[in-house]
Amino acid sequence: IWRLEQVREQEIDTATMVVNQTENPTMYVPSFTLQPSYFRNLSNDIKTMELRTAMHYLARIKELDPNRYPELATDFAKRLMESLTPLVMLFIACAISYKYKKNVLLFSIITSLGLAVIYYVVQMVTLIMAKQAVIGPFWGMAIPMIVIVCIALAERVAIR
């Protein structure tokens, strides 16, 4: 039995072509012929949900289906923290040493590519670990950024 609240029933009088509307505070429907799939949120991709909806969805999934939670939480953390990637690229640019005497452009490009590869490989590994619940979803995105910041700081210390 379905219980519906604040129901508005609308009927069309075919003779006069007038719509009659009645409001009921509570209505009980003993048989409901629609399939439950009609009520499903078809946009269940957490990457495209509104932020508040995604947070509520994650809270429900954590209680209802703990096996799916790590993967969805990792996708949500990636969605939130992926906007910090330009900041990481800034640290890569700061980490490049311009002390080369010859082929400055070549060595700076090689250094940039090497650091970018390190960042994306570490990110790939930590995201896989986060989706398998080995590490937390936040750390799946934070560890690659921390690694690049440490490399940038180590290079700055080594230059001095």
C-alpha cells in the first residue's frame, strides 16, 4: 500500500473541457501499477550530480551498500580535488632547475615531463588503492599532490 502526502488530483471534464482539481493531505493507494524503476535516479553518476545531492547519496550508499562506497567516495574526492591540478603544475614549474648551461629548453621540458609522469603514475596507483579501500578516498587524491610538493621542495633545497 502506497501512502502519498499532499496529493493534488486533477480530472478533466470532457463535456465542458474544464480541469477540476482536488487536494488531499493524505491518500492511500492499495495497488500501484508503476514499476519501481521509474522512481530510480537515472543520473546516479556521482561525477555529474549536484554537490549536495552527491554528499547525501554518498551518505546513503555508505549505509546501504558498503561495497560500492569506496569507489564512489573516491570518484567524489577526485571530482572535488581535481581542480587543484593547476596548483600541482605550478609546483612542477617551480621545481624545474634553470641552472643548466646548455640546452636549457630541452632539460626543462624533460624535467617537466618526468615530474608530470611521476604525478600521474602516483595518482593512478593511489586512486586504484582508494577504490579498493586500501587507503581513504581523500588520500587517493592528496598523496600525489604531496609527492609533487615534496619533490619540488627537495629540488629547491638541492639547488641551494
